[in-house]
Amino acid sequence: MLTPFDDYPVHQTALPIAHAGNGHPDQYDRFWFNGYTEDLYFAVALGIYPNRGVIDAAFSVVSDGLQRSAFASGRVPLDRTATTIGPITIQIVEPLRTNRIVVDAPEYGLGADLTFRTRTAAYEEPRQTKFNGTRLFTDMTRASQLGSWTGTLTAGERTETFDGQRVYGTKDRSWGIRPAGLPAPAAPEPGAGQLFFLWAPVNFDDVAVHFMTFEDADGQSWAKTGAILPLLNDTDPVYGPQDTAEHVDISHAINWSPGLRRSDGAMLTFDAPSGYGTIELEPLLTFRMKGAGYFHPQWAHGLWHGELAVGGECADVAELDNLDFHNIHVQQVMRATWGDRSGIGVLEQLAIGPHAPSGFTDLLDGAPAHPPRC
């Protein structure tokens, strides 16, 4: 089946663009953006699942002790440039440099007209491929860019205009195969429920840092990256063969909150030969990723809700601080200290099942109490 994109010289196989991933049902293509200050966090996600025929999106804000979310889902358009569903739109103003987010959901207390401008070139993480037994669990690429926001955001009675102050954030573009929608019936594979993921983009005034790791139950990484990212000038290229990132080895230490799977703080330590020391992360507020559809009991990614469905919710943040499966996937806004530098970023955390270095032994047990100091 032909679509407008077939008129561009972008084909990767002999098939038209509409036919993705050899028909794998979990094929996806997603936008993710977040933005944050010390007392505000917002995120927007939009995903296309071509072999499920679904497009969905969510916009969510943590502000004044509440997390508000709007969701939309419908039939995927044949025109892949039509990145709108219900009240949520993502526009590509200039590829890999500028995006615009428009949200019009007053019935859920949410609205936005925001522009993201990148501070760094796109950083391509290592390809993330994992099998559970004989079955392919994930095979994906993610490109991350750190940037800043201007524009207007409304959450409840609060309206913020970002103009002049530094409002940092991250753009995450990922695609490939990742669990979505309803899984096919299958016998369980040993270890299939275990997942440990950390993702930390951090902004400083003069540089940015990116860290990511997936680990098995013993704490061994099966995908990991660390990079120091220089800032761009307006005329610097944002794509191409040049790689201006400085690739570094980074280890993590998470101070888990007793009884939870959420941090009370963390440290990212560069390998000793680099001499770069340690970034200390102090949590300021927590965003539950279900507000953007991740593990949401109703609005999980890739589900068919009909030709068009729109919904929303509002929750007291304090009531979400628990071990409920839908609430353990989080991003925390972090104040970052790196020597004389002060910055801000996020630490995403998803820990399901055992993880020996963290003291997790069951599917969703909380972190053990901190050992006494003496």
C-alpha cells in the first residue's frame, strides 16, 4: 500500500514505507519529550504501531502535588507526517533541531503550545536487542537530544510562560520492536519478568551528560552507554557522520528509598582514568510514567480503543508513591552537582523482578532498609 512518504527516496527495503518490521506486531515508532524546572515536570509521548493499526499519545504534568494526564488513541493514518491524535499534536519544525507541541485538553485541565530547541546533536544509543529464551523481546534504536523549551503550559489553575528562563528537557526518538498492545499467548520463559533500566540525561550550562543501562538480575549490563555531549551553536550540524560526543564509562549507585523502588538520590561516577569524578543527583519531584501510557491499566501503548478515544485523569502524587505495578516506572527531576557545576536533569527508573545489587529479590518487593552507619 502506497502512502505520501513513498514519493521520497527513503526506502529501506523493496516494500512501501507503510509495511514495517516484516509485520511484527510490536513494531513501533515513538516520540517522547520531557521538560522540567525544580517544581514542575511535563511529558508528551506519541507512538505509532503500524502493524496494529494504532496511533496513541499522552500529555502529563506534575505540578502543585498533582499529576494530570490526557490520553488519546485512534486508527493510525496512512500519512506518517500526520502526527496528531485527538487533542495532542507533535510538529517537526526542523528535523533534529526544532519541534512544536500543541495540546488542547481543557476538560482535563491541560493545555500547551511549546517549542523544543535542541542544545545537543542527536546521540544514538547502542542498539538494544534482547531475547527471552527463543522469543525476541526488544530490538530498538533510540536517539536522544537535550534541549530547552519556550512557550506556554497550563495545568489546572497554573499557567506558565517559558520565555527567557532556562527550562530544560529531553527529546527521545525510538523505533523498532518493543512490547506493546496485548501480548500473544505463550509459555513463560525463565527470567522473562525481570527488567532493570536507568536513563539519565543531565543538563549543565556549558555541557550535557547522558547515561543509560539495562541490567540483568545479577547487575550485569546487556546494553549500556555514557557520553559527554558538547553544546551546539545555531549553525552546527545536528546529523551526519561527525560524532562530537565523548564516550565514557559511567557506573551508578542508587540510594533506594526503603520499602519502594524509587530513589532517594543517586551518583553517576566516571571511570577513574577520565578524571571526571562523580555527578551527585538529588531528587526534587517524581513523575509516574503511566501518565504517558507506560504500563497504564487502561491507556497502555498500542491498544485499540476504537477510531478515536480521548480520556484523562488527575491523581494526588502522594497516593502514587507505592509498589503498585503501574506506579513503579518513574522519572525523577534531579538537581545535579558535578564538581563546581550545578545542573538539572532526570533519572528514569524501572526495576521489575530481582536485581542483586539493589537488594530486590522478588517481582515487586521494596528496597531493604538502609544498613546502620555504625
